[in-house]
Amino acid sequence: MKNIVRRSLAVIATCALAFSGVSVASATPLPASAPSIGIVAAKKAPAVTIKKIGTKTVKGNAKATIKPSYSKAKNVQVKSALLKVTKGKRTLAKNKKSVKLAAGTYKVTTTVKYKYKGKTSSLSKTQTLQVKKASTKRSVKMSGKSYNCPSGFPVKGNRTGSKKEWKYHVPEGSYYSRTKPEECFKTTSDARKAGYRASKR
């Protein structure tokens, strides 16, 4: 009889533990999922970057020398950098290291052939290039109402002094900032040729 009672108690205890474990487990909150963190991979710099060739300015019938413009990453070996130049439908130069161009508008293709990590590759880029003629103007007429001269014409010509004298003022002069010019010149020599004399201050 005692054995039966003991076995019954053991079964009851086992069941109690089992039910207790289930209830505890169900009462325990599930761990929150870890917040996702976005990892942005750093952009890898290109092995070679072809740069824009800037606008050129020439005097008269002179020609501007055009060369490939590019940058390269470390350990990149540039095999060649060549130009192709077209104007309209006509090809003016092909596979040239440099080209001389007169004033005009051109299509310029830069092609760079390079070796990186044992692999040989090439990169090409086409741009519109302007070669401009330098201005032959030596002066610009002004209204006498503004204090500023156009870019490239820094010398102020003034005819409104107390004695109606024709004087010119340079940027470092005492009266330069307060002078409203009737004419602006590229150089003091141009101002003198036009009949102006230097301001005393």
C-alpha cells in the first residue's frame, strides 16, 4: 500500500513539475529580435578617372595645346592616354598624345589604357571643348553710374573730377573704390593712350 502511495505521489510531483515548466515557459517573454543595422559598403574609388579639359583661350590665330586630363589610383599603370578630336563630321586627330587647336568648338574623346591588378582595361570619355579667341577690346564704355568695372578691365577712367580732367584710377589707389567710371581699361597703358592721366592718389 505504501508503495502505491509513493508511486502515486511521484507521478503527481512529476506532473506538477511538467505543468509548472510549461506555464513558466509560456510566461517568459520571447527575446526581442536584435535591431537590424544597415551597413553601407564604402564606395571603391575607380582605378582611372578621366577629367574635363577646361575651356582654352588663344590670341589671334594662335592654337591651344590640348592634352589628356585624368587621375589614377595607386598601383595603376597607365599604358597610354590618347585623344581623338572631331569638328562636325570631320576627324581632325586620332590616337594623339596632344593636339593643337585653333579657336572653335570640338568633340574631344580621351581614351586611357591601363593595367591594374594584372588586368588591362581601357576607359573613354567624350566632351565638348571650346577654344575661344581672347578679346581684342582694350576698353569698355561705362555709364558713370556704377562703381564696378567688368572682369578683365580693372583700370577706371573718370572724367567727372572738379576740373573735368580725364584721370584713371588703379585698384590700389585711394579714390578707386569711390570712383564711378565712364570707361574701364585693361591696362594703364591703354588708359594713357585714350588720353587719361594717372590720379595723384
